[in-house]
Amino acid sequence: MPPDMPEPPPFDSIPPWEDDTGASAMPPSAPMPGLAEERMEAAPAASAPAEPPAPQRPAATPAQQQETARIAAELGWDGHWPTLAASLTSLRGVAHQMAFQSELVRCEALNGGNVCFHLRIPLETLLSSGSIEKLVAALSERFGKEIRVETEIGAVSDTANAVAEAQRAERQRKAEQKMKSDPFVVSMMREFGATIVPGSIQAL
């Protein structure tokens, strides 16, 4: 036979939570002091509004493109802005990001043989921290003459950042293809039903 269970208390016993002689307790329905204030303080702050998308801008005219090609030849430069922007290794921080994410619209010849680079950038925040002045200094040192930089806000595509992203995507594609064609991996997939976890392959 199972051991005897203790007898329950008689029904007329007064529960301890109803005993007037016990310590008084706050009613369950009563709010905790300061709870409303704490909830108000814990409310998340409103996030800052995002910058609006960059507007579309017209491309350089054929005449401007010809002038840019002529100026680039005089500078001993091939005219490919993404490569030039990526080569300005002296730039750091916001100035580097501005060069990396900017697009060359055209080059303009100035008096005295100097040159103005007209650049298009996608975000106005890239113009902070004296980034234009730092880019001007880097370009002037690169070409050995005074360079000016004028900017406008607009959508960009032909940038050093876009080239780098395309190169990373191509390396990733080749890494995935190499893994999928590896004899050992192919054998494991065929014999044991193994699968490659999406996102697990990282290009070097």
C-alpha cells in the first residue's frame, strides 16, 4: 500500500492570506509604485528619419565627355574614376567613403591649366568632416597641379564601391562553384544526401 498522505486541513481553517493577524500585503490589483514612470522612461526614443533617396541627374553631354577625355589624357590618366578613387590610399574615414561612393560627371579645364572634377555623390552626409578639402589635397598631390572639386547630390552607379561589390560577388560565385564541384563534396551529397548550408561558403 502506498504511504499515508498527510490529511488536508479542515475546510473551516482560515487561509493564512486571509488571516488578519498576518502582515498586511498590497492588493494584487494595486499598481506598483513608480511602475508607470518606469514604463514611460523605458519607451524607446524615436529613430532619426532616413535620408531621402538621391535624385536622378542628367549625364554629361557628348561635348563634356570629349572634354573630360581630353583633360584626362593631358593628366596622364585613363579617365576611369573608380580606379583613381580606389588608389587614393591617403584618404581615411568620411573622405575615403566620399571618394569611394562618388561618380565622376565630367572634368572641366580652368584658367592656369588647373582642372575641376565634377562629382556626384549619393548622400549629403558624405560632405562632412572636410571631406572635399581632403579629396582636393589627394588629387592635387596625385596630378601635381591644383585640382578643384565640385559636388552634386544624385543617384550614382559608376563608382569604386560598385566595382568592389561586383568583384566581391564574382569571388563569392567562384567560391561556391568550386565547393559544389569538389569531388569529396559531390560524393557526400550523392551518397549521404548532404547539403551545403546557404551562406556557409565565404570567399577569401
